[in-house]
Amino acid sequence: MPRMVGRAKKIPVPEALRSFALAPRHLSLLSYLLFDGPLTVNALASRLEIAPTTASLLVGDLSRKGILERREDEADRRRRIIAIAPEHQEAIAAWLAPGAAAWRTALAPLTPDQRRMFVDTLLAYEAAVSREP
């Protein structure tokens, strides 16, 4: 596990994104938008397991930098849909997609039950690490 985390941390930020000073807290948010498509702030908060106000602050930070764009939800004009700005989509995909492809390659030979066990094991590990001593 430490080796995997170490390798993931060494993946360089693409040149086109370096000036934005992206932090680890931005990676999960960008990953959800890249792989799941545009989402509301509440949907992002739910996936990230953070408060909607915290998600809104992250989105605001990345929106001010021009990395994300907000638009009205056509179905409910009170809601905002968050998406990666088109001019940054390619750089973010080139940066984050290889990790997703690696997971697909690693999980492909497993049966659905084996995949479930793997995911459950990772969740149990996360829960154990998160416990306060």
C-alpha cells in the first residue's frame, strides 16, 4: 500500500495545470467530474463525504481559477451544475485517466464477487485507518 500511494503521489501535474497550485483535496473532486460527468455541489459533497458548504468552497476556488464552470440546471434553475471547463478537460483527463485505466486492468480478471471483496477490504482498511487511537 505505501508503495502504491508513493507512486500515485509522484504522478506529475501536467504543465498546463501547474500554475493553478492544485492540492490533493482537488484531485478527488476533479476525478468525480471527469469520470461521472457534470454534477451538482450536493452530489459532489455526497461522493466526497464532505459537507455541501465545504464542497461549495472547493468548487468556488476551482471556478475562480477557471478550472471548473458552473451553469444553471435546466430542470431546476436554483441548482448549479458543476463541470470541468472545456479548455482544461484534456489536461485533466491525461493526468487522471491513467489511474482509472490501471484500476480497470487490475480488476478485469476478477469475478464480481472478488471485486466486491476487494472493494470491501479497501473500505475496511480505510475505516480502520480513520479510527482515532
